[in-house]
Amino acid sequence: MTTNPQPSSNSSSRRDFLASTTAAAVGGTLVSALANPPAVHAAGSDMLKVGLIGCGGRGTSAAVNAMHADENTQLTVMCDLFPDYLQHCKENLTRTLGKQYAVTDDHCFTGFDGYKKVMESDVDVVLLCTTPAFRPVHLKAALEAGKHVFCEKPVAVDAPGVRSCLQSTALASAKNLNLVSGLCWRYDYGVKATMEKLLDGAIGDIVTIQENYLTNPLWYRVPKPEWTDMENQCRNWYYYTWLSGDHNVEQHIHSLDKAMWLNRDVPPVSCFGMGGRQQRTEAQWGNIYDHHAVCYEWASGVKAFAYTRQMKDCSTDVEDYVWGTKGNARVLKHEIISGTETWKYRGDKPSMYDVEHVELFKAIRSGKPINNGIYMCYSTLLAIMGRMACYTGQKVTWEMAMNSQESLVPEKLEWGPGPKVEIAVPGLTKFV
């Protein structure tokens, strides 16, 4: 049975499409959630309590952004897989947040199940900043517990995870809970203004998109003798597909999200791609690729050519190039050229990382919820779909990707041996 039908080119409306696809993915979740009362925080000066799950660099920064966004907030609960990460984060935030840091030792949790204690606490808001593999379970638990959520990208590493997050998206709507995505460019003033003009026809009909995310290699943590294989994989999570989704999912999603945005969040029909490992070939680099190239095609005829690379000593470029029937644009440069006219955004530019939290807390206090769930799920699947095409060497349709039964995350998470590390070989690796 198809979980998410592909819209035809003459679909009656984007609204109808999004409503029908969400309902199909959710099943009975929406009905059961309607029995729960809405969770709207009273407007005014009430203190909002915040819990942080995932105390790495991104989580630490997200906690600071959240506290900056609303002076009547306090961080009261923290959780991480590893005690040393938790302790380092506590030391940083104690210095940085002042009176907004209100975490006691009995409200600090670690381990694979530590997140459950956060959900049992009295926090109003949860920041989900862990390794991507754990996000579907954490998101579901947070919303079931009635918490508002800031959810980092990507939301999953496989299709079952995306389907779970679509169910959680509907649950958030039914319970009037806020769900704000860490796809931060949607909250950047310059990018938003540029996108609005492009979608209003500033360069005519959009024909072609090129997404470049060409960067240098990232961090690596040298294993210690006492680490188990599972601990090594979790500490070096970026290099294991089951934990990160590969960098086409974990990093390039920012670019792919803009391609989806330019197509009004309607998914593509299909894609094909190629990729591999040329520099990062040793076992320490897990099983992810170091380059991907994917062509996505929409029912409208729009094509997006998406390139991502993490290699040293190579040229770098991170930009979104858009061509239309009447001109072209560079989104991150905030520049649109149509004929002899050039438009450039010159307005305010606060930190998009702050803005996404400002909007979250404003929505909580106003009782007018934000729910970014649909696009954060679709953009995640767009990235996963591209990885599937590169790994298998096959053309992959949106329906295939959405209904894929490939589940990467182990059912039981415990220290000891890690999941088997297998490197995908196009033409040999099968689509599941």
C-alpha cells in the first residue's frame, strides 16, 4: 500500500496534497491525539522550562540560542549519551547562561534511555539535538509527553524514521504543540525574502536548480582503548550511515531543503545519482561516502542537480543557484538578476539560529502554534532518497523512498559490539 502518493502535475493545490499525504502517513494517530487537551502556555511573563537532549556542540549552542530568544526561560534538565559530554556542556552553560542556567545534578541524565527522564520532568520545551538516528524516537516521546519541540535536522536516517516523524507531526498538530525545525535557512531573513520573490515569479518559471555543498572534511575522534565498538561508532557517529544518514543527509539537507522549498514543498517524482569513497577509504571513516551527485526531477519538469563533497585540498562552494525563464538567482548571496535589473536583499540579518527560537517561544506564548513537521520530514526523505540512489546505482522514485522497508537503526541499543559496517557498492547494493 502506498504511504505517500506522488502528486500529479495538475494537482488541485499544495494544501490538498499536503493534507492528503500527511493523513495517509498518520493513520489513526490523529484521531487518538484529539482526545488530549491542547497544550498552550499562558501568555505573559510565565517562566518556560527547557530541557536539552544532546549536549554536543550543536546542542550547547541551541541551548544558548533558546535562552537568548526569551528572557523568561530557564534550562532545567540536560541529557546526553555520554557523561563527559554532559559535564563539558554543563561547564560551558554555567558560565554562559547565568541565572537562566538552573540545572541541578538530579536533573542530569545519560545513556540510551536518559531521554525518558527528560520527558517525565516538568519542562515545557525540549531541544532535540542528538545524533540523527535517535531523533524519531525522541520526537515521538516528547510530543506524547506534551512538550513543545525544537528538532534539529535531519529528523531520521531511513524511511521508517521519516514515517514515524510524519506521525509525530500530526500528533503535534492535534495537541496544539509547537514543532520548530532546525532547518535554519527557513528562518534567515535574507534567504526568506529571496525565496519569496522567486516563488512570486521574479525570474519567471523556475526551470533548473543547482545545489552545491562542497566542503572540507570534518572532525574525527581518535578511539580510546576502553571504548567498545558501539561507543566508537556513537562518538564518531558522523561516519556511520545508521547514525548520521551519510553527509548527503546530515549536511547537504540544508541545500536540498531549499530545493524542496523552491518547489513549494511538493516532492520530486524520482532521482538518480552517483557517489563513492576516494579520499576517506580507511576503516576509521566508517561506511559513508565522501562525495555524492544526485539529479532530482519534479513532475513540473524542474530538475535539481545536487552536489556534495567532503574532501581536503579541493575547491569549496556552498550556494543555491536557480535559473528561470526570465532570469537567475543565488539564494545565499540574496541576489536575483532578471534582464538588466538586479535585486539584492539589504535588510536586517539577525542570527537565524536565534530567530528560529524566538519564533518558537513567541508561538508558545501566543497560543498560535508553529508546525514545521511536513517540510522537515520531506526534506529529510529527499536527502535519504538521494543516498539510496547513490548507494544502489538505481533510479529511485519518491514512492519507493517513502515506502522503503530499510531500517538502519538497531532495535536494541546497548554497549558492546556495534552494527556491522558495510560499504555500499552501486550495482551490488540492493534497494530495500
